[in-house]
Amino acid sequence: MFGDGPVPVGQDMSVKDDDSGFLDVARLLLRSWPYIRPQLLGRWWIPGDGLQDQVADNIAGSGYQFKYAPFLVFAIALAGPWLNFVPQSMQWPYNLLYVPAMTMAFSMSVMAFAAGRFQFWGTIGLLLSGIAVNVVANFVIDGWRDGVYAAAITVGCVFGWMVQYRSSNGALEFRVRLHAHLVYFYAINFMQRGIGFALGLITIDMLNQSLLQGEPLSPWVSSLIGVPEWAQGNLDELSIEQRHELKWTYFYIIIGAFLIQWPLQIINPYYNMWIMQRINQDLRVALLQRWHQLSLNYHSDHRTGDSIYRIYQDSSMVTSVVGQLISLTQVMMSYYTCVALVSLLSPWIALMAGTLVVPALLWAHWAMPRVRTFSLVYRAATSDVTSTIQETFGSIKLIKAFNSTRRAQQRLETDSVIAFNAAYRVRKLIAFVTIVMFTIAASFMIGGEFLMAWWASQSESTYATDLIAVVGLSWLVWNLASFTWTRNNFRESANDLRSLLRNWMTAQDMAMGLR
């Protein structure tokens, strides 16, 4: 009942027949780049000419430049301390703010004045330092001024990429980059994760330490909700009345977080679908144009059903693969973020979460060739069914005239059963690989959670106590709040790795349909 259905030897493949791999998916992404590029880079809007038809340049071109941007970013970075908007100090923790801020300005200079590979590395440096400066400003240093300072530097960098100028015939012309939808999509995701991270720090500490155990609030949380007198050092224990009042504050924070996140959670999936459909439409038009350019000899020997199937299916498959790769980047960002955050409390737990990659890669090395071969057999069988249906309906009069209905019916049923058996085999393999990966991840999680629970019961010291003290959390030792927060991030990292494997399998499954 649970075994594989028969697939004819002539249509089946073994692992030895696999000649695909990572390069096939990478090649597919590169070939699809002309259709992805408009959604990532957008189009230029020029005053008087309106929105241009051609895709915007990666960084700059056509005589336009943004050499003003490094000076703008340097000016913003220096103006903050010079105007005493933020402290003029390189002491801890402000060195964590100013070093990435200066790195952003330097990276912007490389992007504006260098070319080729240097521009690429300047872009990477700008992205990493931008993430660092905003994380430090919002989650490490108290107050709102440093957050505004980091946001101003970030806006200056984005402004340089979005607004460019040139001198033409003695006049100054400028253009604005619009419709960079993939950039907007990633910005929304990053904002969602930042909001979730900040609210998680607040609510976990408030719930597990103060509401459940009556401990005073951490200095950061108490100042944030406007009750600094309830902070540690001012009280030994919260009273029943204070805990009841704090309960309603906690409730308001949860409701506010829901109201903030809810529109983003609704909009983001639809926005992603809309972007993918734009890519899909461009791909379909391009496929149809190329199909019409093929020779008559090709069309005479080609099955009509397969051509129709591939025009419709290939565009959808390419879009789906691109969507899976976008999901992969999101999952990878989430995984490495979780590992980095967990390392602040325990490098050993972070090492366990990071080491989970090794068995995942070994398991993927065994599974991926089988996924590719089984998927290729399934895609070919599905194409045969589509072609059989087209040919049967196209020759229905001849079939009836020669009394071949039984033979045509038998052929259709045979092709359908073969396609179903091949599809079932792929789905069963994907389920098996996912279950085994879950078992491997669970074995790591059980050991990690046992260690965290033991440390919490013994009130062991956490790792990055200096940084945690600066943030103002009560996690200088392992307690219920730090255990809950680390456990959640540890589990999320394991789930991210499983999602990474599953999405990569799905991407390769879809990529085989394009061969």
C-alpha cells in the first residue's frame, strides 16, 4: 500500500543518471536575471520625461552619478556628535555605533568613486554596516536620539542610490529611482523582524520575570514603559497591585504589537505574489516570442501538448524557483540572526545551532540527487499526459472512425498512472527527507534545551554580560526569561535550517521541470 507504483524502465532514472546540481539552479537564476532585474533595480523617473521604459542601472550610469552621497553621509555622521545630538565619546557602547557609521560612509565612497569589483564589495560593506548601526542604535544604546542618528545615516545612503544627477548643456538634471519592488519587499521583512525582536525582548522579560515571579523590571523596560521607580535597585519585589497594573501594560503592548504587525503580515504575502506575477508575465511573453521564432521543422516534429505545457508551465516554474530562492535568502538571514543572538547568552548553544549545518549538508548530499532524478521522471511523465490529451482530442474523429477508443483510453490511463506513481515517489521522498531532518534537529534541540534549563536552575552567568548590562535586561544570569528567549531562538534556528533544506529541495524539484 505504501510502496512505489511501477514506472517503466524506459522512463525511469537512477541516481547514477543525475547530471544536475547547484549549477543548474544558479544558471536558471542567471538566465532569469533580465526578468528579475526590473523588480530589483526599478526604473528611472526623469522630470519632464516621466517614467523610463528601460531598467535602471545597478548603481549609476548614462552620465548620472551620486558623488554627493558620500559627503552627505559623512556630514550626517559627523553632525550628530558635533551638534551634541549624540554623545561625543568613543567609549563603550558608543564605539559600537560610530565604527559602523563611519564604515557606511567609507563604503558609500567606494560605491560612488570606484568601479567593478570594488563597487560590489562596497555594496556588501554598506549593507552589513547599515544593519549593524541600526541594531546597535535601537537595541543596545538607551534613548531615542541614537536611533534617529542611525536612521538619518541610512536615509542618506538610500537617498544617494535613489536620486542621481548629471550636468548637461550647462544645466543640472536629476532622476529618481522608482518601482524597486524587491528592495521594498526586503525592507518590509527587515522592519518586521526588527519590530518582532524588540517586542520579544520587552515582553519576554516582563512576563517571565516580573509578572510571573514578581521581580522588579529591568532598567531598560521600566524606563520604556514610564515606571523607572519599578526598576531593579529601587525595589526588592513588585507588589500584587503593581503586578496587576503591569499586567494591563503587558496586554496593551501585545495588542499594539498585533496592530502594528497585522497590516504587514497581510500586505507582504500579497506584495510578494504581485512581484512574482510581474516576473511571470514578462517570462511568458518572452517564451512565446521565442517559440514563434523556432523553425517549422521543429514544430512539425514537436508534440503540440508539450509546447503548450512548457510555455505555460515553464514561466510558472521559473517564477516559483525565484520565489523559493527569495525565501531561501530570508531563511538564511533568519538562521544566522538567531545563531548570533543566541551566542550572546551562550556560545555553546550557538555552536550547537551552527553545528546543525553539518548533518544537514551530509543529509542533503544524499537526498538531492534522488530528488532531482525522481522529479525529472515525474516532470517528463506529466508532459506525456498533457501531450496525450492534446493528441487524443485532436484526432478524436479518426479514433472513432477506426474504432480505437479502447486503445486511446488505455494509453491515457497508462500515462496517467505512470505520472501519478512518479509524482507520489517524489512527494514521499521529500516527506522522508523532511522527517529525518526534523529528527536530527530535535536531537540537537533536546540537548541544548537541557543545558539551558540546567543553567537557569543554577542561575549560571550568561556570556556577554557587559553588553546585556548596557542593554538593561535582567539576563546577567540564566533565568526564566533568558531561558525562554534563547529556547525560542534556538528552536527557530533549527526550524530555519529545516525550511532551508525543504525550500532547496522544492527549488530543485521545480528546476527539473525546466529541462
